[in-house]
Amino acid sequence: RLAVAAQGGEQDGDGGEALLLVSKPPDRDVAAALLAELEGRRAVCAFIGLDRELPAPDGVRVVSTLDQAVLAMLATLETPGAE
């Protein structure tokens, strides 16, 4: 709930902003709900230690390490509309 509330602010619009979420891997249903809430935003979800694929909406990247999160966020910020 906290993550969903925290990301509830302005949408990306034409700015270079993106959301970075770092967490332990959530339950499959929780992950699906959270990723659905990110629809229409540019975001990187770093579920540390994730050992399975999670489908994500366009513009949202799901990774399993902090290193991957940094690289994905840099790519997202450098490329308007990056997935």
C-alpha cells in the first residue's frame, strides 16, 4: 500500500521523471496489483532476488538486482518514453 500511495503523484507528462521502486520480491498477486498501478508511468521495479518473470506494462521494467536497477533507470531517464 505504501508504494502505491507514494507513486500516486503527478504522471510523467513531458518531464524526465521516473519512479524507482526497490523491494523484496512480492507475492505474485501483490506484484500484479502494484505493476497494474504503474500503468502509464515510466518506472523501474527492483525486486531484489526475484527468481521469476513478471509481466509488466509498457514503460515499466522489472529487474532483480540493484545493479540492474541503476542501469535500467539510467536508460529510462535518457530515453523519453523508454520501456
